Amino acid sequence: MGVFGELIAAINEPNILRQHYGMIGVRKILSVPENPPIQAVIDSGLVPRMIEYVKQSEYPQLQLEATWALTNVASGTTVQCQSIIDKGGIPLFVELLKSSNPGILEQAIWAIGNISSDCVFYRDTIIKAGGLLNLVEIVERTSDETLIKHGCWALSNLCRGSPLPKYEQIKTAIPVLCRAIANSRLVDR
């Protein structure tokens, strides 16, 4: 069966510990820096199962692993990213931007950043779903430099592209980005 087959089988078992084990394994193989097996994960039919795991909140560690794995799938090609979008990924990730779990919140920011950088249609869909406003709120309320950095990156993806988004849609992000840059210790002075 192979390791990948064992992980798929574990994810599809009814036992929560086996599901978690399988999800950790899939997240790890999708996190390799070069040529992650995104298409193999999609072809195995795991995206809908991962979406189910993200939607549940009873097991936050499983939710985190699934969110992280989907974030990595969203870093693939437009067609690969579409496999998440078709299953309701954009509203799901926009909702996760309200999570109180720091790990899930960080992965949702990464997912929004990945998806919004893929194409203007996805960018516009995220803006219409409230993703930009949620990101503005995160960057404004947190003192966590990692969340600020990743939030600003995701916001910048929502503010660019060709054609550019309408100014009215992104105007709340501009002063937030400017303040974050001016106040950041991440910027060389």
C-alpha cells in the first residue's frame, strides 16, 4: 500500500486518533519545499475529507492539521487551488479568520494569501466574502509580529492584480498596511 496509502486509509477511518495521525502525515508530505505531491492528494479524494475536518471544531488539533494541509494545496496551480474553491474553501477560510486558535488563525491567513495571489477572481471573491475586513481587524488588534507580517502579506495580495480591485473595496487596508510597515521592527531602518 505504501506510506501515502496508509495515510489515506487512516484519514478515512472512524477512529479520531487514526484520522489525526493520517492528517499529520499528509500535512507533512505537503510541506516539503520542492514538488509537494499536491496533485496526488487531490486525486486521492482527500480534499473533501479535509474540508470536513476544518469545519468541525470538536477536535482543534485535527482542524489545525487539515487547515494547514489545505493551505499547502492552495499554494499549487490554479487548477489545484480550484479543488478547494469548489468545495467552499473561500468562505470557510474567511470564517477561520475569526478563530481564537492562533495556529488555525495563522493557517487561515496563509490560505487567504495563497488563494488571493492565484488569480483576480479568487481575490475578488475573498474581498466580497469579507476576508479583507477580517484581515484588517487581525492586523489592527494583534501585537504578534508573525500574524502582522503574514496578515500584511495577505492584505497586499488582496490589494494587487490586474485589473486592480476597486479602491472602495480595499481602502480600509491601505492605512493599516502603512501603519504596520511604519511600526514594524521587521523593516530595516
